[in-house]
Amino acid sequence: MIGLLAWRNLWRNRRRTFITVASIMFAVVFANVMDALLSGINQQMTDSMVGIYSGHFQVQQQDFWEDKSLHNTFIPPKEAAGLLDTLPEVKGYTKRLESVALASAENLTRGVLVVGIEPDNEKRITGLEEKVQAGSYFHGNPGDAIIGKGLAEYLDIQPGDTLVMIGEGYHGASAAGKYHICGTIRMGSPDLDNNLVFLTLADAQFFFAAYGRVTSMPVFLKDNTIQKEVAQEISGVLPEGLITQPWQKMMPMATQSLGLIDAMRIIVLALLYLLISFSIFGTLIMMANERLLEFRVLLAIGMQKTKMGAMVLLESVSLAILGAALGFLASYPVVTYLNEYPITFKGRAAQGWESFGIDPVMPTIVDFSMFAMHSAVILVISALLSVYALNKIRNLEVVPAKK
Amino acid sequence: MKVIETRNLSKIYNPDKVPVHALNGVNLAIERGEFTAIVGPSGSGKTTLLNIIGGLDNPTSGSVVVEGTEIAKLEGNALINFRLHNIGFVFQAYNLIPVLTAKENVEFVMLLQTRPKGEREARVIALLEAVGLSDKTDKRPSELSGGQQQRVAVARALASKPKFVLADEPTANLDSISAENLLDIMLKLNQEENMTFIFSTHDARVIRRARRVVTLEDGRIKKDLVQNEVSINF
Ligand SMILES: Nc1ncnc2c1ncn2[C@@H]1O[C@H](COP(=O)(O)OP(=O)(O)O)[C@@H](O)[C@H]1O
Ligand SMILES: [Mg+2]
């Protein structure tokens, strides 16, 4: 009986039912697209930022992050390398040896960060070659060095010139070497550009007398969502004293700005929910008030308030379920489309993104649990808003007091 | 046998602002099978009296006893259920549930009473037949005339097998032919089913049909007459 009444009541004002269902549906679609897009941007930024240099996590000696000295280097464990080669989520990994030295050309000297790299891996995974500004990338000639653009300007040298470095090697050995500058590079961060010297891993190990040793093994994943799981799996095979260091710890600034985007996402969604709430609430107020006379008659002839409440709840929840379900279904094609044909920034906006090393193409994330979440939230909002109508019924009297 | 008895019934609206004394010590007893009109000018307290007798409103003082039950003492669901099982209501307008058909409207109270399907269906047919609407069973209220809607309301009022039917100006929105027709039907049900009717009106032609006429003035019973020459034409 209550079901029949609720059903008929929904058909009573078809246009309003339609508008309400449609607005709930669009709200769900909008929330889903919004979230898919912003999560996509977030992920894109994350993947771009970690993809440039740090990797999603690095295998390090456990004290390295606090004390970046050559004491905290390690010999890459075979088990980890073997596992990394087989995991399908891993896009690639590489090895680096980094420490400080003094670099000089003619009579100018500056403290530098020497990073020994595997040229082919870096080229393939981080696209390091594309960042070379002048000269060329490593071509297998021992003694080649690529230096930061700012450092080159400071030292007033260019590709073809010679760079002399001295420093302290592993176990206090003294380090000295003479290198041929094959290129200059622009990493985007002034800090790096003013201080960076890339050598091949072998040259760096020789320079620091740290034969076979590295300071880090950056691991690059297909995307950031699986970071924890993969890191955990790798940790499982690492020998005592080695850890996996997540990018969030290594790049606190980036972590913060991504947190900001996330906060923005939540604010936008909250505003959206607020808007939807008003629309649903408006409908409920109309529905409840225009039927007060009818409710009074029902109460007079002996319908219990709980039954009336159940009827009204059933009506509003059916509207919400219908709207949320349609929204859920409609979100899929929209979000999938934006995944396949992503929103692409052009012109100055694109330059802005690119200057941070971020691809200006923003694919959405197609995630059903996200769809379900927003549909459920809107369902709950509708149910909560029906409290208004329920309260009207609770306080209903057949003979209202005249004002 | 007394179906209803009011004792010294008073009602004051807005006691703290500008008090309105709608009823002033009404003592009224209604016997089973009576067909009583409550008459009086607008504002004399007819609606207030019927509402209080029907348990839709509370008296300020005094009591209403329906077959031994003091209804002012009932509250919440007890009161709602008392109305459901003991009192039939016909209001001036907006009686029917707009989304239900004539048949469903009549059946509705029996559903609330959880009567078995067979009984419900038989009674719906009998009642709609009695009010002359056998051919309109599947029409919604909006497809019926005002008079037909009131007849459905009368059928619904009887469907719950109440102890009495209260009708507050049931003919106020009807033309005179429909009004007389409705009264004929009520009178017929009164005689055939021995159903007690109490209705308010200020329509002279309706008053003529009543067996007993209680006249209210300023919330007091002014006259209480039993009429002999009631004209019945069916
Ligand atoms: N809900 C109410 N609040 C305040 N005053 C009311 C209310 N209902 C009726 N009254 C007042 O009580 C008096 C009796 O009204 P009512 O019972 O409706 O008379 P009738 O039905 O005979 O026209 C009138 O003066 C009316 O204005
Ligand atoms: Mg009245």
C-alpha cells in the first residue's frame, strides 16, 4: 500500500520528478567527472614530478637520507634487481651514485653535486637526454661530463671545455679527476642547474673510489597508485640496512602542493554537494508543503505517522536512487571519453605546466569505486534531507493552530 | 444507547493572546442511529465541536466519551487507531487521496485496518454501489464531479465500519441537486445500516432532512429539536 502510494505520488507531478531525477543525475555525473579529472591531474603531476628524477621510490641505505655521505652507499642487491625486472608494474629502475666535490675551471671554483648515472637507463626512463641544452648526451666516451646550465655560466665554460674536480672519496680516499664537458643540461630547478655534474656511473664510482657501490636505486612505476604495494614487495627482498624511500619523503614541497590540489578537489566537491543539496531540498519542501492538506486528511482518517513517513522517505529515496543510478551509468562514458581524449592545455597554460615538467595532457581516472562513492554520498544526502519532510509529518496536527 | 456524550465541553483558542471562546460548556448526547444536523451561523463553533468529538482536536475543558472511552485521554497512535476503527470522516473538501481511484480510496481505510482482501473487495463494491458509483470505481478524484467525490468520501467513511460518521459541511461545495442527492444517500445508509450520522450545515434544504437539529450560537447549544416530518425521497 505504501509502495503503491509512493509510486503513484512520483508520477503525480511527472515534470518535477523528472527534473529532480535529472538534477541528481547531473550532479552525480558532474561530481564524478570533476573528481576523475582532478584526481587525474593530481596523478599526472605526481607521475611527471617523480618521473623526472626521484622515481616513485628509491632503494637506499637506511641512513642515507639523513646523512648523504659515501659511508651510506651500498652494493645493489641481486634479489631486488631480479624482482624489479619481473614486476609488471615497474616501468624501469636505474642506479645512481651521488656525492659532493669541488669543481673548477680556470680560476673559478664551486661546490657541486656529482651524480653518476646509467646513461641508457636514464635516457629511457627519465628522458634525461631531452634536457640537454647545448652539446650532446653521453655517447660512451669515458671522462665525459654533463653539467648544469647555471654551473656552466658561473664557471664560464661550455661543451668542449675541461672541468677539474677534487673531493673526498669512499673511506677517506682522496678523489681527483679531469673531465671533458660534452653537454650542458637544464633540469628546471635552479638549485640543480647551478650545482649539478653528471658523470657515467662507472666514472663516478672510479672518482669516489666507491667501486660497485651506489647511493640510490630509483624505481619508476607505471603510476603512483600502486606505489605502496610495490615498495612493500621490494622491501621484502632487501637485505638488512636497505630501505625503500618514498617520493613523498624525498620531495616534501611537491607533496605539499599536491596536497593543496587535493584540498581544492575536496572543496569543489563540497560546494557541488551543497548545490545539489539545495536543489533536492527545494523539491522536498515543495513536495511536503503542497501535500499538507492531504497529510492531514490521512492522519484524520487513521493513517499512522510512521506509515506516512515511510511513504515520504520511500518517495525521496527512490528519486535519489534513480538519479544516482542514472548518474553512475552516465558517468562511465563521459569519464572514459575524457580518459581517451584527455583535456589538453594549449598555449600559455601548457607552457605553465610544462615549465614544471608536467605534461599538459590531463586524462581522467576511470575508477568505479569513486563513482560508487559519489553516488552513495548523494543518496545519503537525499535521505538526510528527507528529514525535513519527516519532521513536518512528525509535527503534523489535523487542526493546525491559526496564526 | 448513547454513542457519544460530551460533558461541559469548552474550547478556547489562543488562550494567551486574544482568546476566542469557540465552545462554552456544550453538553450533547447522541444515540445510536441518530441523524443529527449541527447548525448555526458561521463562527458558532460547529467545526470545533465536530473536530473535538472526532478526536482531531482537544477540548480546553470537559470531556468526550465515545461508547465508554474518554477520547481526550488518548494520545498519539492510540488516538489515531481509535479514529481508524471507530469514526468515519467526511470533510468539506480535499477528502480523497488524489493518486488513488475511487475504489482504492474506499479500500484504503480497510487496508489500514488490515482487513482481509476478500472482505475489502466485497465491501468496496457494496459501498460504491450504495452511493451510486458502481460505474466510477476506477476513476481518480480529479475525474469525478464534486458531488461524486463527496459520495466516495461517504463510502470511505463507512468502509471502516465506524461507530458514527462525522461530516463537517459535506455539501458546502455542492450545487443543490448534488447536495440533496448526497443527503439522500446518507439518510439511506442511516436507515439501512443504522449508521449514526452527525453533520454540520447551514443549508436549509439539508437541515430539513435531519431527524434532530442542534443549533449552536456562540459556542452554546441554543436549540435541540427532534423533527418529525422528515422528507425522504428515494
Ligand atoms: N484553529 C483556530 N485557531 C483560532 N481560532 C479558531 C480556530 N478555529 C476556529 N477558530 C475560531 O473559533 C470560532 C468557532 O469557529 P468554527 O468552529 O470554525 O465555527 P463554524 O464551523 O461554526 O463556522 C470562530 O470564532 C473561529 O474564528
Ligand atoms: Mg465550520
